[in-house]
Amino acid sequence: MCEPLLIAASASTAIGGMMQMRAQNQQAEAQRASLDYQRQVAENNAITSERLAEDARERGREEERRQRMATRDLLGRQTAVLAATGFQADTGSALQTLGDTAELGELDALTIRDNAAREAWRFEVQAANDQAQAGLLDVQRSNVQGPTISPLIGAGGQVAQQWYQYSLVD
């Protein structure tokens, strides 16, 4: 007469073990999906950083070009002023002034180039870090454990114990 209750209890225990396995599987899939998403975000961030690095280099080249043009323009105006005031631009202090202007203009252009290179380098480092993060997330994803049979083993042990205890009562 107790056998139907024992069968129901055993079935309930077994079903509980299977449900635990299913929950473990769903949890593992959710974790893998989350790590996939994070990896994709890191890869997208790396691409963005690489593009920002190229943009920094391009802006630097353009600003360097504009600086050199501004220096040439300034040298032309200085030469015109010197000539208008009676100085010969190719001798003495006039030549020194033009030389200083050219030197400082070139220094400014090189500073612009260096600053752009530093900015690009920072973005390249960020891209490398993002790529490394994506690789780490991929490894973590591959290490996510799926369901184990331990819930079934535990349920089986409980069922066996229930039947054993029932057999002692008879």
C-alpha cells in the first residue's frame, strides 16, 4: 500500500535531479552567451580604438601640414616687411630673424607630429588591451562547465535509500 507513495516519491526525486541538470545547462548557456557578448564588445572596442588611432595620425598630419604652411606664410610676411623697411632679408639680424622663425615653425610642426603619434599610440595600446580582453573572455567561455550528472547521482542515491528503508519496514 505504501509502494505507490514510494514510487511517487522516487519519481519526484528523479525528476528533481533532472530539473537540476536542466537548470545547470541553462545557467552554463547563459554564462557562455554573456561571455560571447562581452568578447564581442571588447572586439568592437578594439576596432574603435584602432580607428581612433588612425584618425589621430591623420589629424596630426593635417595639423603639421597647416603649421608648415603658417610658418611659410609668416616667413613671407616677415620678408616683405623687412624688404619694405629697407633691410636685406639675406644678411645679418634679418637673416637671423627669418632663420629663427623657420626653426621655431619647424619645431612646432614636429611637436604636433609627436603629439599625434602619442595620441595614436594610446589608442593602439587600448586596442591591444581590448583584443587581449576578448581573448581572455573566449578562454573563459570555453572553460564554462555544462551540466554534471551529480544531481542524478544524488537523486539515484536518495531513491535507493528510500527503497532500502521501505524494504526494512516490510
